[in-house]
Amino acid sequence: MRYKSSSLKDLISFISKGIVPKYANSHDKNVIRVINQRCNRNGEITFKEARYSDLSKRKVTNEKLLKNKDILINSTGKGTAGRVAQISENQLTEPTTVDGHMIIIRPSEKIDPDYLGYALKAQQRVIESYAEGSTGQTEINKQRLLDETIIKYPSKEEQRKIANIFINLDMKIKNNQKINTNLLELTALLWKNKFSLYNETTTIESYGEIISGGTPSKKKIEYYIDGTISWITPKDLSNSDSLYINKGALNITDIGLNQSSAKLLKKGTILYSSRAPIGYIAIAARELSTNQGFKSIQPHKQKYTEFLYHLMKFITPNIINSASGSTFKEISIRGMKAIKVPKVSEKDIESYHFIVKPLFDKIRLLEQENIKLKKLKNALLVKLLN
């Protein structure tokens, strides 16, 4: 397969930063949906964090209205500048643009638009290196993006074949995610129908031990280097859509664990972020540890895990109301111990466990499959597009 090489500027028809929004409510008249940096994560655009701008106060040119296959790059932000995603037609259910912290790139007819989208995702690390400026104010140098980003590409026919490989992989991953979402919603509905109306109350400690975490000193490299113990922070959960977690960005060593307030948590423990923000939840897929940003619930019995997961979801509003703090809200172990929860019989928990355990196992299986698919996709991005 023979490849040509061109700089990005020769393969696009339009590039621009977004608008400075005049924010409005989604139900107001004459508004437009505005995507921001937080909508761009893991190579995809989501709209949970999208906002709306008042068109009567700030008009949007036709060029800046997003089109099918537009490529979006975060232009600013520590840890977010350089993120690449591509918008698809089925996402453009209403007029949409981006704010001034994102760059719109529109492929020209010289290249298959999907191929270019994946080619830029393959070079995300390079694009991230174009961020310049002082700490907290870094911004992607647009001229470097255009001049220094070199795209290698075969014939249009081969581009299409390569793009379809990645499209099919993404479709499989998304289908697995949809199945998992539906399965988890079903287990939540079963929990709510079975347990939410109990009149008698007790405390979380009836079902599990509340355990805080800790951070080994960052000054001691022996606490981290060659560590084999997964060490989870709330940021790890914010970067993941998975129900189960088995590793974070960092590992710690046995000595790091022993010389800090971090604890080794059993498989099946409910990880619950207790600050910045409160309410990230995941299930430990293996023995691991956390930093102090968690108040984890280690079940007294393995069969309590699924029940406790949805219990913590159910009582999160009460936990937030009980939290305190000036800089950011935090719930203490003492505060967690005081939260009232439904008092449920052992028999009913066992009955729920029997019904939902196969569903949780299926979710875990599909999450593991997606991990493998993402690894395959990343390897192919390097092999075919980099």
C-alpha cells in the first residue's frame, strides 16, 4: 500500500475556534447548543455538559455551525488541550457549535473525512505537545497544528477500508456500552422496587465497613516505583465510564501502602468518592487501594456488593446534604456513619443478589471485552495511521 504525506493545512477546507457564548437556558427561544471541553472525552463527544447560547445576543456564522464529520480539538486547558473527537450526523439533532476553547476542523474533499478523524486521533499525543503558554493558560498553537501535523494517506479506496475497520470497532464498543447501560438500569429498577420503600432504618455499617484511603508521600519514589498495588483517585473514576475498576493512573508499593493511611481493599468493595466531587461510584474488580478522596464500603459478605452499589447511589443526595466544607464539600467517616439507610433482611438481600449477580457478571464481561477492543484499536491506529 503506497502512502502520500501532506501537512494538515493541505487536507482541510475550514479551521476556526468557536464562539464566546451568551449563555441561556435550553428551553429559551432562539438558542443554539454549545459544546465545550468537558464534552470531549475518550475520543468522543457527549452532550451532558453542553450548554446553550442566546442567538439574539451572539449570532453564529454558518461556517461555525457543526457539520457531519467535523473534527473537534480542545484548544485550551491543563490535561485537556489536544483532545480529538469527531462529530457524526446522528449527534447533530439540533443546531450546534463549539465555544472558544475548541477548534473546528473540516476535512476537504482531498481526503476521506473519517480517515482524517482517526488519523488525528492517532496523533493526539503530538497535538497535545502543541500546547504553549504558562501553567493553567496553555493553548494549542494553531499554526503548528496546521504545519507540523503530517498525515500519511493511501488511495481514497484504501482510506475508506481503513476507516471502516475503526468505525466497526467503535460500533462494537458502543453496543457493549449500551447493553451495559440497560443492564445496570434494570438492576437499579429492581433495587428501587424491592428496597426503597422500607420504613425501618439502620446505618451503612450494618452492611459493610466504611474505610478511608490515603496518599503515600510523593517525595519517596520507593513508595511508587515498580508498585504493583492499584491506587485509585477520584480522577480515575471521572475518566472512566465502567462499573468495575481494577487500576488507576498510578500504582503504589507494599512499603508505600504500609507507610501511609491507604488501605488494601477487598475485591467487591464499593469505591465511593467523598469529595471533589461526592458520588463517583465503582466496584473494585480486584484488591486495590485508594487515596483519601474516598469513603469506601467493604461489604461484610460478598453477596452484599450489588445491593450496596445501588444503596450508595440511592442515598447520594442525603450524603451531599450532610457534607460540609468551604473550599469543596466533603463527607467524613463520622458523617457517613450517621446516614440512615433502609433496614433490609438478609433473605431479601440474598434474593436480590441471586437475581442480579448474573447481570453484573455480564456487565463485567462486556467491560473486559471493551478493554481488549480499545487496546486493539489503539494498536491499529499506530500501525495503520501513524
